[in-house]
Amino acid sequence: MIVVTGNPDRRAALEAISRGAHDFFTKPVDIEELKAILKRAFYVHTLESEYKALQQRLETRSFGELVGASPVMHDVFSAIRKVSTTDVPVLITGESGTGKELVARAIHSNSVRKDKPFIPINCGAIPENLMESELFGYEKGAFTGAHAQKKGRIELADGGTLFLDEVGELPLQLQVKLLRFLQDFRLNRVGGRQTIEVDVRVIAATNRDIKKLLSEGRFREDLYYRLAVVAVDLPPLRKRRDDVVLIAKAFVKMHTKDGAKPKSISQEAIEALNAYDWPGNVRELENCIRRAVTLSEGPSITATDIGLEPVQPAPASFNLKAAKEDIELRMINRAIAKNEGNISKAADDLGLTRPTLYHLLKKYNISFKEA
Ligand SMILES: Nc1ncnc2c1ncn2[C@@H]1O[C@H](COP(=O)(O)OP(=O)(O)OP(=O)(O)O)[C@@H](O)[C@H]1O
Ligand SMILES: [Mg+2]
């Protein structure tokens, strides 16, 4: 917007500009002056949109420490952005090593609580009899060995974020106690009579099939609904193929010694990375790259450094339909990786039509970035 005015009052002009007008000038219109102003407006507009596009590209390939450019990771990034501005509980699901803890930390560090503690507690790693005092703390003399008062993890997270990792492992009895806490954010330390109010944001994660735990009665439905106000699912790495090399490159950089130039990854090694199934997900990829960076002697990381054979794991069952689907999924992934997301070419390689391939992509819920 360019304001042309008959009113020479500078205050009105300033006001117009502060409200978003690009420029202003007073009548009568001098065509040369107008040309110059328009030229500059176009120039600024181009710069602005270039900057925005660049910003967006940078943003889409990573979010804090999280790397990823696949559509699903895109969705995860925007979910993190949205929930970070609120205090709603989030449940993060996904196989082991998919980045659940990293997502929880990203939510915390993008929230207003970022300067307060992020306290993780692994609900699967602590023996059941210690879990309650670990979560809620205890008073001196609450039980043999309680020589002094101790705050629990919930209290330690006051003002910040409590991360309930492997929440699917929480024993039923403690699920009840946790639920009670989540209803009013008040707790009593073990052996304590004083009620303590705690201000925490709760994020939980599990690699278990929580729906199955619910149906088997091993996870309380009421607790589930409290925790999963927003659910974020992290797909396994084999379902976001276009992230593998991107994340691998980020790990090469991360594990290169300070001051050294990060090595490139050879084409052969890239193919090996793309062909592998990554049952251990991003964690396995990180270990693999860390080792390769250490082993590698030349200017680039080779397939030998990576040490990966395209895998053919033993079939999980002899059911022919399952085996067929398994191989179908694998071949489709490889064809897409090989053709860098070009669906027509991938369909050609597979001997399928494009619509058939799209149908299969949908069936197997394979996410990819179309080239
Ligand atoms: N998208 C990603 N970009 C970069 N690094 C990642 C990404 N996802 C995971 N990682 C890294 O992979 C490793 C495993 O991630 P994390 O510990 O968050 O997984 P997890 O889902 O909590 O696994 P588990 O269920 O085994 O606890 C970490 O070192 C983490 O930094
Ligand atoms: Mg974890």
C-alpha cells in the first residue's frame, strides 16, 4: 500500500507507515517519483519473500535438535509448535529410538517453562516399590531408611515439565495415584500429611501399543485420557525414508571433531543406508554413523565404513500373505529411495502403474516427499 495524500501533515503519514503502508507521498503525483517508489517496493517485496522461503526451508529440515524433512516430521514439528504455547498434556508414542524424548525436550524448550527444570522419570526402570517415593517424595521416617525428607520428581519439576517416560510400564496401583495427582495437581509425600501444590506440565511417552494395554486392562482408560489430550505419534524410520540420509548427514557433522571438516557420504554408502530397515530407528542410525565417522579414513564415508549389508531378516511368520506384504513394503521403499521420491520412475522400476503404487503407498502408510 502506497499512500498518496493531499494532507502534508507528517503525523498522518507516519501513522500510515506504522500501520503497514509501504510508503507515502504528497500530491500532486510526480510520475518519476512514483516509479522510483514502486521499484523499491517490488525490490523489498522480493527480498522479503526470498527471506521467508529460505527461513521456511531451514525450518522444515530441522526443529531444534530434531532433523527431518518428511511430511510426517513436518506434522510433528507443527504439533510441537502448537502444543508448546499451551500447558496441555501430550502423549508421545513411537517405537524405541524414534526420538520421543527429543520431542518432549523440544516441547519444553519452546514453552514458557523453558528456564525451569525438565525432569524425566523412566517408569519402566524403577522397581515398583520405589516408584511411589521416586514420584512423590517422602518425609523423614516414612519407612526404614528414610533418614531425611526427600522431594519426588514431580515436586522437582515444579514450574517446569515432568516427562513420564515409558508410562505404559507404570504399575496399576501407581496409575491410580498419578491420576489423583493429575486431577488437582496436589500431592502428599509418602508418610506426609501436608498437601503440596505443584505446577507442572506433563508429557508422557511410550513405545508400547497403548490401545492394546487399554483393552487388556493394564492401563487405566481415565489416566490415558488425562495424558493423551494431544497425541503425537513418531513413525518408525523405515516409514520416513527421505529422512534417513538427511539425519545421517546431521550425525556426521555432530560426530566430527571440532574444527575438522565433516566427511561426505559416498553414493554407495547412501544406498546401503536407504536399503536398510533400521529396526532400532534413529538411535541405531546414530550409532552406525558415529562408528563410521571413527572408522573412516578417506575423505568420504564408504559403505564398508557403514558396515551395513542390506538386510534380509528371518521371516517373522510363514504366513504367505504377511511375507508378501513384507517384501512389497521393502521393495517399494527401496524403489522410492533409489528414485529420490520420483513416483513415476519408482512405479516403472516396480513394474506397476502410478495409481497402483499410490494405492500401495496408502495401504502401507508410507510417507515420502514427492520429487
Ligand atoms: N529426528 C531426529 N533428528 C536428530 N536426532 C534424532 C532424531 N530422532 C531421534 N534422534 C536421536 O536419536 C536418539 C534416540 O532418540 P530418543 O532417545 O529421543 O528416542 P526414544 O524414542 O525416546 O527411544 P526409547 O523408546 O528407546 O527411549 C537420540 O540420541 C536422539 O538425539
Ligand atoms: Mg526414550
